[in-house]
Amino acid sequence: MRIAVLDDYADAARRLADWPADCTVTVFHDTLSDPEALIRRLRPFDIICVMRERTPLTGDIIRALPDLRLIVTTGARNLSIDVAAAEARGIPVCGTESRGSVTAEFVMTAILALSRRILPEANAAAAGHWQQGLGRDLSGLTLGIAGYGRIGRRLADLARPFGMEILAWSRSLTADRAAAEGLRHAATLDEVMAGADVLSVNLVLSDQTRGLIGARELALMRPDALIVNAARGPIVQTAPLLEALHARRLGGAALDVHDIEPLPAGAPVLDPALIADGRLLVTPHLGYVSEQTFRLFYRQTVEAIEAWRAGRPIRVIAVGRQATPST
């Protein structure tokens, strides 16, 4: 068996799991965006292991890989895999569990870092300067959460001990559920944009959410408000966000996800003036990246491969729904 492990940026796959000794395991540390180049790379492999949504496996790519027999993705859902195309060829697509706390913890960290100006002040101190500006503490501020699912609820639990009020919007958030969650009410998206001192985007990328937050929505925000996006880059439109930051119609932004990943050199979001000023924090999609999470991902990836080879049930991802155990 020939196994390809894709997009292991941190070179962690071999260290965190015991891969089958009787298989040839090839680990790739880069991402290929050209479909033809990706097909040439993957053509020899029987099993492809993907890290979340770093490399899309489209129908054209899946159909062009004659030896492909199994796809394993980290996490219970991967919308960048054409599961229907795989099923049409009889190729199972299976996933792993994931840790529910890691992304919410990262968002809270980003909120604190941006609010207290941790990065620019640390850089200034290293350069021999001292206390270049004033940060803002969180007590008494309102955290707006756009997307009140598992991560959004966990984030609210983390923010409350800091003294933050919670204002949340989700298409599925009803008045009864809001009351049960201890929220003031089920807000609209406009109410969240206008009422938040800090806005966290926690939505799944879809046709309904792509470009959801643009110039109109950003104009509703307070001029000292902060926005944190650790969900998916295309949900927040980059150009109007940068324009609002430059015009000081927005206090700051922490962006962990981007339209193109890894970020290409010269990407507009790598704005040196905004970053140096401390009003823009850019990170390389760290929201779900942690030692514990990757250990879970890679060990369960290996378990899935071994189960499939032995004919045992695997955690199959079916079209249109999250992973469920197969029978």
C-alpha cells in the first residue's frame, strides 16, 4: 500500500502516529494549487490522507487517480472533498474525531492579544522602546458571535469569566434556545455587528456565508470595535475590511484564515503599516492547530487505515452530512 499524507506543514505526522510498517508512507509538507500538478503527485497512491481543507480533492482529481482506494480526512467533515465522486468509484471517505475546545481557545487568545496590543508592544520592547500605546481590557465589553454552534457556545463560555456580555446570531438560534443559553435574545446579524465591541466569526463557509460580511456590515460596527475571523477567509471580504482599518472606521482585526492558503507573498492582508501599528494581527490558520489535536488526528487516521485494511467498520463521511460510523 502506498499512502500519501498531504499538507503536513509542521512535519508532525510521523512523530505523532505509528504508521503501518508494511506500507510506503510519503509525507508532503507543501500545498499544490495546480490541479494537474496535484494529479501527477497523487497518481501513484492507494490511500490519500488530507488535513482538513488544505488541499481540495475535486471530482476531476479523484477521477484522475486510477489507484486511489481510500481517502481519510482529519476531522468529521471536509467540504473540500467531492464525496459523491469518490462514492461513484466505490472509494470510501472517512474522517476522525476533533477536539471541541481548541478553536475557541485560539479565538479567545487572539481577542486578548489584539485588545491588549501584545504583539506590537512586545516588538517595541525588543527594539528598545517602552509602552507605545494603550490596550483595552475586556470586562464590560460585548462579544458578538456570528455563528452560535459548538465553537461559538464554547467561546461564550470562555468570554463570560472575563466579564464580557454575549450577543449572538445564528440562522438556527431561536428565542427559546437563546434563553436556554443565557443570552439576552436571539439577535440579528445587523444587531450583532452594531452592538459588538469584539466580533468573532464562527460560521461554516457555504454559498450563504461566502462574502457575508462586507462593506455594509462593517459600516455598522463601532469605530473602536475589533473583528476576529478564525472560521474561513472568504466569509469576510478582505478589501472593505482593510479599507475600514486604514480609514480608522474599525479598531482592529485578527485574521487567522485567508482566501488563499498558505498566504502568497505580497498578499494584501500582509499590510505592513496595519501590522506594525498593532491594528492587524495575521496568523497562519492556527485555530485548530495544537499538539493534542494533531495527535488525535493522525492516530485516528492510522486507525482508520488499519480498520479499512482489515475489513472493519470505519467512520464514513456520507454526502451532505457529518461523519457517522458505517455498518
